[in-house]
Amino acid sequence: MTVTVSIRYVIDPFKSEAFEHYARTWTTIIPRCGGNLLGYFMPHEGTNNIVWALISCDSLAAYEAYRAQLRVDKESLANFEFAKRERFILSEERTWLRPVT
């Protein structure tokens, strides 16, 4: 069964351009490591500090394998380090979803 992880980020709204760079960098890393990136979604109207990401995998086991790949991929590690250094992510929450239709 396909699972989709929904990641809800709380970001520093004054550093949204740094987050956009971070998100764009994942567009090549995530597929290479085994995930299916459905997208990153930045605020347009209303709340200016909440960002969403949706990533699907064929199963929870495939998701775990994908996460393991991220921990050894050089570009992935560099992107995580960029986020840590620039401190634009204030918090994140993960929720796993399953398709209904």
C-alpha cells in the first residue's frame, strides 16, 4: 500500500527564500533516494510561516529504506546542514497518510 508522508514545517517567515532554496534542492535528491516528491507548498495567502511537503513511497518499508538513503547521500547531508546552519526551520511534524481514492 502506498503511503504519503505529510511534513508540516513552521519556518521563519523572514527566511522564506532560504527555505525555497532548501525545497528546490530536494527535487533531485528525493527521487534519487527512492521517494516520490509530490511537492513543497509555500504560503500564498494567510499564514506566512507554514510550509507543507508531500512525499510518497510504495510502503512503510520503502519509506524507511528511502530515509536510510538520505542519511548517506552527500547532497542530502549538505542540504540538512544548510537548514541547520541557516536556522529557517523552527519545527516540523510528520503525518503518514494512505490513499482513499
